[in-house]
Amino acid sequence: MAAYDYDLFVIGGGSGGVRAARVAAALGKRVAIAEEYRFGGTCVIRGCVPKKLFVYASQYSEHFEDAAGYGWSVPPASFDWNTLLANKDREIARLEGLYRRNVESSGATILDSRAELVDRHTVRLVADGRIVSADQILIATGGHPSPHPALKGHEHCITSNEAFHLKTLPQSIMVGGGGYIAVEFANIFHGLGVETTLVYRGMKILNHFDDDLRTGLQEAMSNKGIEIVCRAVAEEVVRRDDGRLDVRLSNGDTRTVDQFMLAMGRSPNTEGLGLAAAGVATGPTGAILVDRYSRTNVDNIWAIGDVTDRVQLTPVAIHEAMCFVETAFRNNPTAPDHDLIATAVFSQPEIGTVGLPEHEAAKAFEEIEVYRASFRPMRNTLSGRDEKMLMKLIVDAASRKVVGAHIMGTDAGEMAQLLGIPLKAGVTKDDFDRTMAVHPTAAEELVTMYKPSYRVRKGERID
Ligand code: NDP
């Protein structure tokens, strides 16, 4: 093994790569990790973390409105985009520093350079041309927003990457797409006072989610004043002389906006990595193909996280990293468990979900029970906010297991995290019924829905 410079070379300093490097180094392995940009990856630098900070910022407009019903008179509020950007940048820099320090203290070597494969054991550092060798190589290079080159004028569009650094807050924006990023950013911009339109090709936003969540969120967003245009796509974006954009839609409309943000999926960062030189196989989207242990077709090269396009979520990449270390360095082959991943969409209202949506559960099981509650949460009473909360449990009638839990409303993401544990443990509806409520909370509704709202047998709803 000493024939190689390192036991492990990690390409990519995001959530997955950093975790793998730290844990392997802590085992006493000789580890190097190369990052071409900033440590922290998509999540910390241009994803989850700055997004959540923007979500918090955007919620204040409603908080100020809601305060009146509770007796507060709030002077006319104003918002300064540059203050938000500067504070956000400071926080991201702090986190990036923490990431670096954690890697350093684990004993791994940090290489501030792009790294490309030369062959299955050799890597070239682009910054200084140095060639290093490693016994095992882990690719954790993540992904990037798809630039959607099929759209005429796509070069005038921004993606979430640029949205974090806009010099000025636009007065109007159109967001293309109906997934996580489109929905979250449409709410952020709207909350910050931007006239916001979301254009989505499907019938209803958030494809693949439970239908009640989709309907509930789309209605709530529309009620706030976000225009949602479904069954339409942008066909051409033209930059006008005044710098604004004319967006021609497939439904015949043309809208003029300050910015058009594409949020139509993310693509794996595999271009120019030297995968062909090392003999590593990729799939049709460019994602690296791996087996259930995250091993590529080249047995000393592994890949985790968004570059493998399995489930594009930070905690999944971290989990895959831990499993990789178990498998590669602890002689304990461990396949990542991608079943029952709890997730949140930081829309407004927020969505938290774990397990099967109703339509999938209805296919998977002979009969399901659906428990559903839609109510105005207490916090919206005095404020007068006309926004409902939704809770839904899906139960397999035969085993009584809760196979899906879906929430829309304040703190839905926090609840999804907690619900993820019992669902993973195979909790039954009877366990929910035996659980004492925490009162007064919104979450107590989860343990007080005693009678099914309806059942679905062989795919047919029966009341
Ligand atoms: P998503 O896969 O969530 O959504 C992509 C959207 O773009 C879908 O609405 C899709 O439509 C639409 N789309 C794709 N191709 C086209 C096209 N050619 N023309 C028109 N519309 C198109 O991807 P995002 O970019 O929103 O986010 C990427 C991933 O990042 C997510 O899947 C998620 O895993 C992760 N993420 C997680 C977050 C969280 O945990 N809160 C937050 C942000 C991102 P259709 O549905 O019809 O296919």
C-alpha cells in the first residue's frame, strides 16, 4: 500500500467528500482531499444553508403582518438586500472555515485544486500539475444546476447559483420548474417583495409528492400572490434594450420580467474529470454508475452523493460516505439504505414528508387507510392569517404500519425529521393512537386522528 502516496484520495470537498475524508483519516488512513472551489460544497456554499437563511429572511414580511393581531404595531418595514447578502456571505465563510478546520484536525491533507483522474490510481492536480497516486479514490464532485441549453436565450437566465449573489433584488422574476428549488425560491422572492411567477410544465407543482400536499401548497402560494402558470414552458428568452427579459411561453403569452431563474433539475459534475482515462462508466445523464456499495466498475474507485444521481440530498451523501468508509476501510461491507428518507421542502407553508404518498401506497398495498386533517393552526387565529395546516397519515390496513406521513405547515420539516425515526422503526397506527398528545401544539393532530378519513382498496377509494 505504501507504494501509493495516499490510502485514499477524495475528489470534492462537499458534504459527502469531507465526511469520508475525515472519518477515513480518523482511522489512521493517509487521506488527501482536493477541492477546486470552496469547502462545504453545494449544501454550504450555494444550496441548503444560504437557501434556508433566505427563507428566514423572506418570512419576516408575513411575521410583520401577523404581529398586528397580537397587539403589536410594527412601523413600516423596509428590506435591504445587500445587508442580507453580506450577512449570509459572512455566515457561509464561517461555516466554510469550520469545514476546513474539521478536515485539517482529522489529519487529512487539503489540496486547494481541481483534481482529474489520469488512471485508476493516479490523479493530476490542475493548480500545479502535480501527479499523486492513491490506493482508493472517492469521487464526490456533486452536481450543478442544469443550464437547459434547449431553451432559446438560456444564457440570459440565472440559476440558484446566481440567485445567491444578485447585485440587486429584482422587482419581478419568473422561475422555471416545479420541483424543490423552483418552489422554494418562488416563495423566497415573493416574501422579499418580488413580483413572482412560477412556470411549470405539469398540471400541479411538486410532482411525485402526495397529491394533497401539491394541491394545498399550490393553493397557498397562489393565495399569497405568487402566480403559478402550469402546463406551460418557456420557449424563448430575449434580452430587451432596457435589460429586462421577454419570456415567450408555450401557452402563447409573453411576460416581461427582470430575471428568469431556471430550476429544472441538477446535473452531475463529471465533465473533464478523466473518468474515461480511468475506465469509470457513466450513465446517460453523465452520472457515475455505482453498485449498492458506491463502488464504480473500477474496483478501487468509488463515488457518492449527487455525482451518482441516486437521491440528491445532503444527508444521503453523508450517509453514503459513512457506508463507503465502513466498506472500504473497516472490512464491513455496508450498503447505504435509501428507503424511507424524510425530506422537507422549505416552501411557505413548509412541507415535511416521509414514506409513501397516497397514490404510491395505494399501488403497493391491497388496502390503505388515509387519516387526514386540515385545520387552521392556533398561531393563525389572532393573526387572521387564512392559511391551513395539513396532516396526513397513510396506513397499510393489513399490517397497521404507517407507511407515509405528510405535513404542510409551520415546522413541517422539523416534524418530518422526528416522524422519520418511528416510521423507520416500523411504527403502527396503534402506536400513534397510544401516544399521548403534546398540547397545545399543531403536531398533536398526528396522534389524535383516530378514525380514517377514507380507505383505498385495490386502488379504489371507499369512504
Ligand atoms: P427537481 O427534480 O426537484 O425539479 C425539477 C423540475 O424541473 C421539475 O418540476 C421538472 O418537471 C422540471 N423540469 C425538468 N426538466 C424540464 C424541462 N426540460 N422543461 C421543463 N421543466 C423541466 O430539481 P430541482 O432543480 O428543483 O432540485 C434538484 C434536487 O436538489 C432535488 O431533486 C432535490 O433532491 C435537491 N434539493 C433538495 C432540497 C431540500 O431538501 N429542501 C432543496 C433544493 C434541492 P417534472 O416534475 O414534470 O419532471
